[in-house]
Amino acid sequence: MEIGVNGIWTMLGAILVLFMQCGFIMLEAGSTRMKNAGHIAGKTVFTVGIVSLVFWAVGYAFIFGSQGGALIGWGDYFGFNMMEVPDGSNVAPTVMFVFQLSFAAISMSVAWGGFAERAKLSAYLIFAVLFSAVVYPVIAHWIWGGGWLAQHGKQDFAGSTVVHLTGAMAALAATLLLKPRIGKYNKNGTPNEIPGHNQVFTTLGVMLLWIGWFGFNAGSTITAGDGSFFGYIAINTQLGAAAGAVAALIISWMFTGKSDISTMLNGALAGLVAITASCAFVEPWAAIVIGLVAGIVVFASMRLFEKLRIDDPIYALSAHGTAGVWGTLSNGFFATPELAEKVGVGKAGLLYGGGFEQLGVQVLGIVACGAFAFIVSYVILYAMKATIGIRVTEEEEMMGLDLSEHGTYGYPEQMKEAKPVSGVLVKS
């Protein structure tokens, strides 16, 4: 009976996390230009399909394989016997597979932020296969699959490092190799704003992600228990997101004189990303502090990357990368001894008498995982760039990826050519 209840709860979490892909479609499409909207929506579904197949073949095995060691899992490839439920399991392997697959797909969607509006569809295809096979599973094994960071007590309850920092480092590698979009920077290095075509879509995307995040964080308990613990995690998740949104809006208002909506939306995402590692380890007041700091960090990070001429169209590097770093570090400050014991991972943070030990482990995890994800992603993309190319031509980029890659527009009525008739412009 218990394993059945746990299975229902965990499957609900998996569905919510997979539902977050709808949020990414809306967020990325709304944050970019109309001429690329259909491409962005379609490639998301395409790459979720690729990730699913690769994760079934080798990805899950590289994380949780029964013959795994400190560096990588091994064995149990190609849909291991999922119908066998080992003694002592809290949830059926079939359910666990779907849950973990949904997380892998989210990390891939984070990575796509660095590709937006200028990458070939073939680049998405090849990189999705390799990221799902050799980047994400290795880091997930290190922390969640019993690897060397797990043995050190690395705390990352739902993936500030595993999912978000990993995806952001891949996005960084992509945007560095692809170079900025046409028209983003002037010859003197000053940036030009390239606004997205639909702020309502962007806002709706963030809210869809916010809702799905309860499956992300609370669902990671795997067991339903008496409902109190996953409810506690949900409260921390809500408070972190709320504080991030409020802090980002206020800080943008203070520094620019305008309460920027896109900054507020990224503040909400940053709060969610930051609380993801610590949601099961900290008290609610700490969740608010973590979210507030995340909102400030994302504002500063967005401005820094723009000054460094790193073109990040949907701010994935800030909302998922720098916020992921802060969220992972926050465990080292705010983890309570009672919750660390309850979760069974690591020790108390600095503010609760744990000294610098847990903070040091968290820093080690950030450096190791961030470096691995960036270096491997960069090597893969560099090899692709040197051989088949990863960026569309200037002409294709100017006309938009909807037409150049797919032969149609996401908004066919709005994108029809205007022609003069009796001195008046009308759509043909």
C-alpha cells in the first residue's frame, strides 16, 4: 500500500515537472522575436523526445546503474527490468524513471537559453544526444547516484547544481561559441536591447514554471509520508520564489527608476532555482533570505553578462547559473542539524554550529560540477562548430529560424509581406 501511495505522489511530481516544458516554451518564445517563435516551440518538443530516448538507453543507467562507482553509474542499459521492485524500495522503478527523466529534460531546456535565435536545428539534435548521455548523467550520479560528491555529503535536494547549474554552464559554452546575435552590440561594445515579442507569454511561462516547481521540489521527497514534510518543502519553495520576485522588482526600481517586469520575472525564477537545493534543509525565514538574495544576484548578474558582451537572450546564465550557485552555497549557511539528519545528507550549516565543513563541500560541488559541465559542453560544441557548424547564416538569422529552418512561420498571418495597394500598405 505504501509503495503505491508513494508512486502516485512521485508520478504527480513527474507530471508537474514535465509540465514545466510548457513554461519554457512560453518563456523562451515570449522573450525572443516573433520570427523565431515557432522554431523555439517546436525544438522544445523535439529535444524532449531526444532526451527521453537517450535517457532510456543510457542516461538513467549512467546515474543509477547497479555497477556504478564514484565517477559514473554502469550497467542496466536500455530499459532495465523496470517491473522488478527491489526489497526495501520506497517507489517502483518505473515511477522513479519517469521522475528522473523529467529532471533531465529540464536541464536540457535550461541549456537551450544559450542557443536561442541563432543555432541550427542540427546543433540542437546532436547536442541533446550528447548532453543527455555524457554531461547531465555524470553530474547527477556524483550527487544523486551515490557518486563521490554524495559520499562527501553534498546537499542538493532537488537540483540547484544538478539541473540548473549544469544546464547554465552548457548555455554559457554555447553562447560563447555562437557569439552574439546580429545587432546585439555596437562596434564600440555598447549593447542594444532586443526585446521579446510578447511579455504576456513570458509572464505566463514563469507562472507555469512556478506551479511546476512544486513537483520539482516537493516531489523530490519521493515518499508521501504523512504529507507534512513535502508540505513544508512547498512552503519554502513558495517563500523563496516570492522573495526573489519582490527583491528583483525593487532593486531594478531603485537602480533604473523603472520597475522592470522582465527583471521581476527573472527574480522569481532565481528565487525558485536558489531554494531548490535547500528547500528541505532550511527554515522558512531562511527561505525568504535565500530568495531575497537571489533576486538581487540575478539583477546584478544580468547587467554583468551584458557588459561582458555575453548575449544571453532569456537570461539563463543569471536565473539558473548564478542563482544556482547561490542556492547551492546557501545550504552551507542555513542548513539546520535537524533537517540534515531528517534528509540524511550532509551536516548543519555555518549559522547552526556546523562550521565551514558543509560550506566547503558545497563550494567543492559547485566548482567540480560547473567546470565539468562547461568544459565537456564546450568541447562538444567546439568540435561541432569546426565540422558541421552550429550557427545559421547571417541571411537565415535575419529572416528568422521559423522560415529558414522549417519553411513556415509560427505567426503566419502576422508575418505576411506587406504590399502597397493604392498608396496603402496591406498584408498579402
